[in-house]
Amino acid sequence: QIVCYHMYAEKEGFNKYATWFAVWTQLFFLLSGFVLAYAELAKPPKTGIARLSLLRYVRRRLTVIYPAFFLSLFLKVTYAPGHSTFQWSMLPLHAFLMQSWLPICTAEADGINCAPWLYNGEAWFLSVLVIFWVFLRPLAEFFRQRSLTFSSLTILFCWAFSYIYQVFGYHDRLAVWLGLSQLGTTAIMVAIRASPLGFFHVFVAGVAAARVFMIVAIKDAETGGAVALSTTKVVLAERNAPMVLRFGCTAGYVLYACMVVFLTKYIESHYYFFHN
């Protein structure tokens, strides 16, 4: 979906639907929170030397993605190097996956350039993900102790929270209220669309969803009961799992198809809500 957005957004007949494909960014952060939190919640909490340090945990995650990222960055710099002092100064941030941590922008001769979207700009989400990895295990341990009601309400709150970005971002309302210049307006837009600030609630919703899944659809493999702190192995509780979880992926795609068909005329006016 995201590839289609970047490759064919200007294609006649397709462009009116292209914006829908851009909003799948939040699904990636939601799934990341869910999968990583589930991996933590499905095993007993580790303490002492058995528990990976934060540095080792992040390094283990980077081992999977960084080689491919660095190769793409190297090829991009070789093919299309920086054209200004600002662009070259942002290269170290890209090399260390720090380019999206802050909405750094500057006005140049060719317009306003922002750090997250320089070089291989589509990789900005990896920089955001590094920040989320830092918070993943504390969030997982927090939700390990939370109830089904609390976790469900957290998901609902995070969904509703997305509308705050719609209020502030649509027609650059926040920038207008603050009387900011075009540079400041762009920085706010980047903070919403390409920084940890704009998607942290989505990641938290994924972690909360993992806890909900553990409560209603997973059981202790040995006792057959609910998952406890002493649980060492879990299995899917097929008979007890709600219908929405057993067929949620299919239902989600059907709902998405209906949105594309019937709500396309609203996507531009509610872009920030769907995107964030």
C-alpha cells in the first residue's frame, strides 16, 4: 500500500485513492507495538542478568534492519548527494537513525527542507521506531499488570487521541494560532507526520492490544488456565477467542475496502485523523 502511494500517487485515475495508502504508516506502528509486546508478554518477566540491557535489546533489533538501511543510505548518497551545508550536516543523523527524533527544518533556495525526508526519506519511520523500542519493555511490563477493561479503554483513548492531530494539523490551525512563519508551520507538520510525537499513541495502542489478546485469546499451555506471571509456555485458546480476533484480519480488510469506496471524498479533509 505504501509503495503504491509513493510510486503511483500522481497516476491519473489512481491519485484520488492514493492518500488512503499513505495512512497505512500508522498500521505499521500499531503492528510493531502489538508484535513486540506480545513477544514480551508471552514469556515470564526476566530479572537480573537474564534480562537484556536496554542497549543490547536495541542493538538486537537494529541487527535485523540496519545493514539494509545503511546500504540504501549509501546508495542514495552516492546517487544523489547533499546539495547544501544543511543537507550534509543532517547525514550523520541519518547514519545513526536519529533523523526523525526532532522536526529539524530550514529554508533553502529550493524551498524548505526537513531532516526526516532527506536522502532515503521513506526510511524516516525506522528512526521513529528506535525511540519506540526504548519504551517497549517498560510499556509491556506496565500492561502485564493491567486488566482487560483498562487495556480496552486505552485502545479507545488512543484512537480518539488521533483527532487532536486533526484539530491542530488541518489547515495548519496550530501554526495559525501561534502566528508562525512558513518554516514553523512546516516544522509542526513534520512533527505530526514524521516524528515519535505523532505516532506514540498508535504504538501504545498496539501494546495495549497485545495485552487484550493475551487475556481473551491465549491460555497457559500446561494448566489450560489464564496466563500468569509463572507461565512458561502459551497456546491459542481457540474456543474462547472472540470472533473478532479469529477473523479480525479479514474483517479489517473488508472495512478498509469499504472506506476506500465510500469515504474517499472525506480523506483530504480528515487526513491527519486517518494518518495518525
